[in-house]
Amino acid sequence: MDTKSKNSRKTGIIVVVIFLSICSMIMMSQYGNMSYYIDNVETTDVSYESALLSMQQDLAEGNYLLYNRYSNETEQSEVLNEYGQRNFDLTSRYLDYGVFDSDGEQLLDNVGETTAQLLMTDDEESAGYEFRVRYTFSSIGELASIQVDGTALDPEEEYSLESSYLATAQEVATYEDISTIATPTDVTVAYGMNAENLSAFCEEYMEWYEPPTVGVQGTTYYTDTLESLSLVVIIVALLLPVRRRLDISEMKMFSVPFEVPVLLWLFIFAAELDFIPVQIVEATISGTILPGMGHGMEILATALNFVMWFFIFGLIFWSVTSLRAMIRMKGEYWRERTLTMKLIRHYRGKGTESDEAMVKKAGGIIKRVKAFLAKQYDALQHIDFREKTNRTILKIVIINYIILAIVCFFWYYGTLALIIYSVLLFFFLRKYVKDLQEKYKLLLKSTNQLAEGHLDVPIEGDIGVFNPIQEELKKIQKGFKKAVDEEVKNERMKTELVTNVSHDLRTPLTAIITYTDLLKNEKDEEKRKEYIDVLERKSLRLKVLIEDLFEISKAASKSVTMHFMKVDIVDLLKQVGLENDSKIKGANLEIRWKLPEHKLVMWLDSQKTYRIFENLIVNITKYAMPHTRVYIEMTEQENDVHISMKNVSATELNFDTEEITDRFVRGDTSRNTEGSGLGLAIAKSFVELQHGTLKISTEADLFKADITLPKLEIPPEEEQKEQAE
């Protein structure tokens, strides 16, 4: 049964293909007749009526110019200067004309009495004019009547010309540059053209007249053949399923919903796509469809036309066959073959399996379209004005061009399409601006929070085109927070400074006062000598403390005077080590040196650099664990020199490495060791004054100080001085 059905369907397909091919070839067989008709149709003959229609505006303007000659309200020279040369001056050469009062008396005296009588007589036969027109104006300057007659015109032509002349005269009456000259009042302006003048006028008219071209669509060979073949295709599509062997209406391609073919043909006619075949046929007949038309191109053009007509007739056959199912299915067709009913059942919750599949498929398409549109909309919302926006602008222009191009397809319905497009554009822009306003409000909220000092409130949320500003606000918030934290830290440090300075100054000062009192009453020379030694040590301690305070104060205020010179930094570091060797041995430490073998001359302040190394080494001797090794390493790099000092701490390293180089901060929080707490702070200040960095880091009990000093350029005068020496 299935095999028989397939064979039957195959037979039907072959018959339909042959039938549509025959229709296409019949249509193409009329190309010769179309071409012959277009080339030989008489388009050069011009009727008197078309020539006379060409002068209607000239005569309507002439009414005002001739009346002004009579009334002389405006000088003729002023008329020429003010209103220019009118076409009436040229047309009047072929005319007899005059201006007459209500009694028929001539007012201009530009023609003889006989001619005046002929212009005004009501008997057109006795007047002898091939064409005559009379304009009658009322006493209030309105056009009361117009009469067109002539021996060359039949009544139908007279009526047609009279209607056209009347409309033109009423239109000219509104022209500002004519109606302000002088309005004809209670007069009749008459024009007449005899046979000789009419013939001469038509000859001149033909010199510039372009006759209308006759197109393919204007021939009966095109329209009648197309309409007849379309009707035959419709009949065959309706009757073919009657023969079961030829019935192919059950094929899937004909099971489309009712709305598909209907909307397709509505779109074709609304967009006037039916004009495309006309253009292709005209191009084929004229030989311009393919450039360089040779024999091979002719075959290609023929094939192109055959495919076009096969597609057109096939589209008609498909549409009719698809809709024919309503005859067979009757009421069931509207339930099963219409998208509208499927959607209604779906939303009522009574959808069948096929309904749900259709809705799901349509939903998937809509979802993809919405996702695409949402992506484009989101791209508009996130334009980064810091970058070039040419690509985005180009994308917008292309999308708008595509939309307008689709609108242009609708021709006469284009206005409606533009209205719909404008409405949609309005809603789109309204939503876009509204979204921008919401995002702008979020931006203002963030700036207000920042202005009110809420530095811990996170600045979050997607604000589209304002995202770069939001990023800058985050940086500002971070910078403010850092500045506030730094200020809080400085305030804390000031408090600690007062406390620590008070303690460190009071300790030696108290000892000096105590031993001074003891010295006053002590008679034993040995003890007096001992007290004097203590006083000396405490005085020196106080001196060092005050000097350190002075040094750090100058460094903090950037008022330190730097004395740069050429310094062998390797030799300087060795010298510091030798001079502090006793302290190193006293702390039971073993230093492992790793220094360059060659000299390393740099542009530095030798005294300040010496103090840097000294403070770090003294710091090691105070806080390093006894009987451990200390590693001091110097590495030369391309643009700087790196010095690293590492030791194992005797106590737990529980301080903040960022604060250890601040003033009066010690790793020894119990302050059991002597020291001002300014050693590392002074070292850091002196390093920074020489454009370097000092970084303290810890790992478990390992204490590490890293110094980086840049290789500053030695001034040329110093080089010259050294060479001279």
C-alpha cells in the first residue's frame, strides 16, 4: 500500500512539473510579440488635446497679465522686473486674445473689431477657431465660468479640457506673485487659435515632448497571458486531486497553516514584488539582463526566465493546493490548519501534541530573535565612549537601512509601514532613554554615597554606558578610603609618637637627674667616677635620640640637603660591616657576604647611604637570634642595584611589615632594647630621597630587608672632572 502511494505521488509530481514547465514556456513564447508591440506601437502621434493641455497654466496666468495691461495698476516694466518673463508671452504668439467688459466691449484694442467679434460670438462654427477658451470673472474678482470650444474638438474633449482648465485657473489664483498684480473684475478674457496657429503650436510642442514609453505590463501579450495561465494553474490545482493517481496534496509541503500562503501573497502585493518579473522580462527583451550578451549568455538568460516563471506558477499551484484542503477537511481544516486556533487552544490549556510542538517551535524562534535583539540592545547600553565607536554606529546605520529598505518594498503602503516603524522606534527610544535614566540614578546614588563619606558601601550594579565612570568612582572610593586609613594611621602614629618620645626621652633624662643627685652627695671617688660614666652614657643616648628625631623630622619635611657624589657602593657596604664588626661579634652573629668582585660606582650621597647600611646592620645586631647566620647580598641589575639583608629574629615577628618603617615603631614591642625606634624609618627616608625603595618582609622568623637603588646618571661635568684628574 505504501509503495503504491509513493508511486502515485511520484506520477503526480512528474505531471505537475511538466504542466508548470509548459506554462513557463507559453509565457516565454510571448516575448517576441511583446517586443514587436513595444517597438512598433504608435507613440509619436500627439492629439490636439495633449498639446492644448500644455498651455492651460500659461493662459490662466495670462488673464492677470492682460487685465493689468488694461487697468495699468502696475507698470509693465515693474511686472517684468518683479515677476519675470512668463511663458504666456511665448504662447500668446499663436493666439488671438482680448479683454472684454460685461457688455462685450473690447477693453485692450489689441485686435480688430472682426477678430473681437469672433472671440466673443457664441457660434463656434462661425467663429472659425480650432480652439477657443473664455474666462469670465465676477464683479468681486472670482472666476465665474470658463468655456472651451473649437472645431477641432469633440464634446468629450471640450468637457475634459474645460475641467482641467478650470482647476488650473483656480490654482493659479492662489499664486502670490500673480494674484497681487491685478485681479480681473467683471471682465471676460478670451483666447482663440485658428488651424494654422494650432498646427504650428503642435509642431513646436513635439520638439520637446517626450511620448510615454510602452512597457511590457502595458501589452495584452503580458497581462492577458499571465492572467490566463494563472487561472489555468488555479483550476489544475483544484481539479488535479480528483484523480487519486495524481493527488499530491497530502505531501508535507502542502500541509502549511492557512496563514502562511495568505500572508505571503499579501506581502507580495503590498510590497509590489509582482513588478520584479516585469523588470526581468523587459531586461530580457532589451538584451540588458546580462552584460556581454552572446549565445552562451542568451541560453543563461532563457534559463533564468524559465526558472522565474516556473517558480511563480509553482508558487500559485502550491498556494491553491495548500488552501484546497479546506474543501476536503471542511471544519476540521480551521481547527487543524490555522495557527490562530492552535494558539487559542494552547493558551486555554487544551492544546494537542501538535499544538504544543508548534508553539514550542515558534517559541524557540521568537526566543532566538529576542536574544539577538537583546544582545544588540545590550551592546547599545554598554557603548564604551573611551574606545572608537565607528563599528557600533555602522551597525546601527546598517540595521536602520535594512528596515527602511523593507519599508520601501511596500510602495503605496510605505506610509503605513513608516508610521508603524516610527511608533516602534518611539517605544524603543523611550525604553532606551528610560533605562539610561535608571542607570544614571544608580550612578548619582553612588556619587552621593561617596560625597557623604560612605566609603565602605560597595559601588555595584550594571549601569551600562556609565560603567567606565563607575570604575573611576570605585578608584576614587578606594583612594579616599586609603587616604582616610592613612590619616587614621597617622593620627595613631602621632599618639604613639608622643607616648614613645616621652618614654624614650624620660628614661635617659630620669637617669641623668638621679645620678646627678647621687653625685652631689657621693664622697667615694670610685662611685663618683662610676656615676659620671653613667651620666656620660645617658647623655650620649639622649643626644643620639635627639639627633635621630632631628634627622627624621628633616627627612619627613623633605628639607634634607643631599650631597651626591660618585660612590663605590660595594666598598661602602664593606666599610660599614668592618666598623660594626665588634657589635656583630658581640651579638654572636656570623655574616655571609655575597658582593660583586668589581667596583660598583654610583651617583649617591655617601653619608646618607652609609647611614642606611649602618642602621640596617645595627638593627640586625639588636634583634637577630644569637649564633645564627646573617646573609647580605648585593646584585647589580640593568637599571638599579639590589641589596638584600636576611636574618633570623630572636623574637616572634608579629608586627605589621608596612608599619615597621614608620616613626617610633619597633619590632620589640616591650621596648627592652635600647633604640629610638627611628632606625628603619630614617633608612627608608634616606633611600627614598635617593629615588630608591626599602621593603621589609617576613616569613615565619625570617626577617628580610630589600633595598633597591637606581643607577642615576652621573652629570657630564663630573665625568669631565674625573678625566681631567
